[in-house]
Amino acid sequence: MNIIPKQSGTSFLLKKDQVLTVVDPEGGQVSDMVLFNALDKGEKLSSGKTLDFEETILITEGHHLWSNRSNKLIKILEDTNGRNDFLLAPCSPETFQIMYGIEGYHPSCFENLCLNLEKFDILPDDIPTAFNIFMNVQFETSGKITVVPPTSRAGDRIRFKALKDLVVALTACSAEDSNGGTFKPIHYIIE
């Protein structure tokens, strides 16, 4: 079991056919995930392609996450919570200035993704919209979206099978609204 401390992140290689399990050990914590083809980092996770090809905005068990080149990168084998988001960008310093009115430093998923992807020579401008594991974004018929606390409980997990060799980055999200006002660790296992 690998631990991502609260408001931090990590990155690693995930080989084709390996299984990645992301666990919310305490409940109510979001994890942002981005993916890149390890052999050609210009190919990366695409929210738009995934929503197009899966024909839903509620991505869960049985769905695939697709690349900007219309290739399947990873398959969701199991999702015990069933609520994830693929609409919203990783929280950033600007998120906290514009949406929270916070001046000065605040940890962010974007910062944690940037720091952890440096070792793979992936630049900030190359980071796509993240797949926000356990994030609970509600939407009205008018199109209005609202972020509410996650429904994940202690021990909820999501399991992915890699369909290519991938660079994976994960966070333990730093946004108050996304996590019901608290910050907790995220665990992950590679098999």
C-alpha cells in the first residue's frame, strides 16, 4: 500500500496490463489523476474524447479513459463509490484566488501534478483535465454545476487496468469544496 499524504501528490510508471487501485482510506477525499503514454508523452488523457466515446459524463465501472488521439488508455474494472468527475480542471493557485478569494499560497492539485511530473519531463502546459476520482459534481438541467462533498466512504476504491505503458500522476486533492472542508490521504496499490 502506497500513501499520498493530504494535499500532496505522486507520479509513477504503470505497465500495460498492471492494475492500479486507488483507495479513499478515511472517506470523503478526492484524488485527481492524469495519464500519459509512457512511450510518447504527447498522447495523454482526454476528458473530451472520453465523454464523446463513452457517451456519458458519469464515468465509472466498465468505462474506459481515452487519449487525445482517440485510443483507450485504461479501463475501470471496479468502482465501489461510482461517483467521479471529468468536467473540472485540477484546482490551481488561480482557483483559490478567483473562487475562494484566498490571497497568498494555498496547496493545489495542479502544483502537485506539476512537481511530480517534472521527473518525466512533462511540462505544466502539457497537463490535461484530470479524472477526479470520488469527486461529486452535481449538474442541473440548466447546465449549472455545483461541487458537493464526496459520497465515498472509508475503504471505497476504484480499480483500473492499464491498456498501454503509462505515466500516472495522482493527488490527494487540496480544494476545500471538493473534500467537504477536510483534507485526508489517498492510498494506492499497483498489481
